[in-house]
Amino acid sequence: MRAGAAVLLAVFLTACTVGPKYQRPSAPTAPSWTTTGPWQAAAPRDSIPRGAWWEIFEDAELNRYEQQLLQQNQTLAASQARLEQARALARVATSLYFPQAATDPNVQRQRLSANRPVSGTTAPTSAVSQGVFSIPFAVSYEADVFGRVRRNLEAANASLQSSAADAQNVQLVLTAEMAGDYFSLREVDAEIAVVQQSVGYQQRGLELVENRHRGGVTSGLEVAQQAALLDSTKAQIALLQRQRSQFEHAIAVLTGVPPETFTLSTGTFNTALPPIPPGVPSDVLERRPDIASAERVMALTNAQVGLARAAFFPRFTISGAAGLQSRDITSLFSVPSLVWAIGTDALQPVLTGGRNSANLAAARAGYDQSVANYRQTVLNAFQQVEDGLSSLNALSQASATQQAAVEDSRRALQIANNRYVGGLTTYLDVITAQATLLNNERLATQLLGQQLVTEVFLVKALGGGWDASALQNQTVRPAPRQVLQP
């Protein structure tokens, strides 16, 4: 026993962790964004609130709906449940750090055959019936000599952190979708107001030509043309109301409310765009939860390579058993009824038909796959940010030009009205100017709404103020109290 203890002590002292040490692979990055525009050079975390990133838009109603989403959205609730499930499964890996104990008390009555095999020099002469009362206890412990247990916990923690990043990504996607739908609805409200205003002056125009027609100054053709324009404009309101209802229903579902019981009153949106400093591309690697999730998957698959490598080395298990056994319950708890055993086991794979080699090759291929997925996720993130920056730049220029077009259209309508009243032109010029003004005003409103929605998805592309350092707290560790836990 002393020699065995010395061998075990030597084994423990030389324990190691086999397999590759994890180092995050490089990803293609650029020193700066290529799109130029009215951006600030500061890091986004300086101006984007952590968590409640939507507060940069300073819209109290949007803030209220976002909070309702965080409390009642079922997709978000499901992602949080998956995170708790991942945390519980990670705790399973910590159990391997502690001895495993079990007991199996049993009582039986048995009859031994009269022709049973001889265990001594005297042959049995008759059958024997007897009772057997046992209270056994068994304890086993795997000595983590080659790091199998440590690699298993490393993989479990990486999986937990990946699930935590996935949950954050779900929240980011849902809150961005909420903000996008909200601003789209407010843009439709503004567009409906523009069309209703056009209905007003087109109605007055119809009254004008009708009065002139009754006076014999104009023909019925001009009345019909103005009436057709008015009816067409009213039809646009009905289509916009349909579009508004769809955004309203989407917001209802995001807030966990049945659409038929949800209404959102008509309102306006703040056309002042908040500054969104994009920082530099390398910042995105730390702020995007989907990139953090992909990086943690690499850590997971790297640990799985270590687990597959550890399968080539022996597994040392220390086991012990003790208990009470007697044929009579009255003597079960006496010293002569005590039984015990202690020993160690070293399981060394020798020939597995190539199973361990195949598992190692599969683990290495899985790691290579996770590296490729990580790098592709990074490239997709850079594309989304660049798309957002270039879109905002183009929309800003287009919006300024379109506002000038609206002013030009208003002057053109005023000139056309004056020329028609003065008898210098037909009413067709007025109708054309009315339609042009309406189209330009609608487009100007749409561009303002698109800028807000694009800003929302730029914040989303930048990670919404989240930071990968939050994952450091998402770990499980062995705790001494687990020794006595079932």
C-alpha cells in the first residue's frame, strides 16, 4: 500500500494538461473605415449607453416600448432560458472534480442448491435457505493526470460564454428591430400627414375649378382631372394606413401583446439625428456579441481537441468500497459484518480500431471550421458597419438635396396657380405641380425616416454599446460545498 501511494503521489505531481493551449486566431482588420462622413473619432462606448443604447434617440415613447420588450418578449425569454440551461450543464462539468459516492442497500432471501459447486473439501449435503442483508457504500475518484477533467470544464465554460453572447445578440437584434419598426411607423405617420395636407389643397383646387366651370370659364375636363388627382391622393392614405397597421402589429408582438389589443397613437418623430461615432474596425471585435459567440466557439472546439488528445493517455481512478453484510439482520451492524475494499485502476487504451485517432481528427477539423466561421463573422460585421456608414452618408446628401426639391416644387405650384388664374396656362400645369410637390414631400419624409432606421442598424452593427468583457463573469468553478451535494 505504501508503494502504491508513492506511485500515485508521483503521478499527481507530474500531472499535465495535454492538447493545444488556446490562443485567439487573427482576423482580417483594417486600421479605419473607408467611408467618410460627419463621424466622430471617439470610441462608440463613449456615447452609446451600455444596454439601453436606444436612449441616444431621446424618445420617451421608444424607451417605454423597449423596456416592455425586455420584460415581456417571449423570444428573449426563451434565449434567457437557454442561457440558464447552458449554465446548469456547465456545472455538470465541475462535478468531475469531486469523488462520486453511491450506496445500494438491499435485502434478499435466497436458497442455495444442494448440488451447488464445492467451495472446500466437504461437499454440501442439502439445500440451504438464508437471508442476505447488505448496506454497501462505494466511492470513486478520477485523478486528472492528463487534464481530461480540466479540458472538460474549459469546454463547458466556453460553451456557457458562447450561450451568454448568443443571448445578448438576441436582445440586440430584438431591440434594434423594435427601434426600426417604431421609427418606420413614425415616418408613415409623417407621410400620412403630408398626404392629408395635399388632400386639403387639392380639395380647394377642385372647388376653384368647379366654380370656374359653373361660371363658364373652364371646361369639364379640368374638373375631371383635378377630381382624379384628389381621388388618387386619398387612395394613397389608405395604403399608408395599411402599412402603419403592419408596423403597429410588429411592435405589439415584440412587446408580448396580442396585436388586436394594441394601439399606438399617432405621433411625430425627432428628426435630429444623434451622432454615432464608429471608432475603428478593431473595436467591433470586442463589441459585437455574435463575434464574441463565434470566438468562444473556437475556445470550445480547441478544448475538445485537448479532450480527444487526452483519450490516448491512461485514466487513473481511485475507488473504495465498504459496507455491512450479514445473513441475519440482528448482526448486520456488528464489527464482523464489516466489509471493505480499496484500489486503483489505470485504463490505458491500446487498440481502439482507430476510434481515438478519428475522434482527434474530427476535433481538429471542428476547430478549423470554427476559425473559418469566426473570420467570416468578422467580415460580415465589417460589411454591415461599412454599409451603415455609406448609407447614412448618401442619405444625408440626398435628404439635403430633396429638401431643396420640396422648396422648388412649392414655388412651382405657386407660379402655376398664378399663371392659371391669370389665364396664361391651362389647369394641367397646376395639377402637374401639385403631384410633383406631393411626391417630393413624401420622398423627403421617407429619407428622414430611412436615416433614423439606418442609424438604428448602424448602432446594432457596432454592438449596441455591449462589450465582450461582460463574458468574464459567465463562468462556473468547482466549489467545496459540492462535495456534499447530490
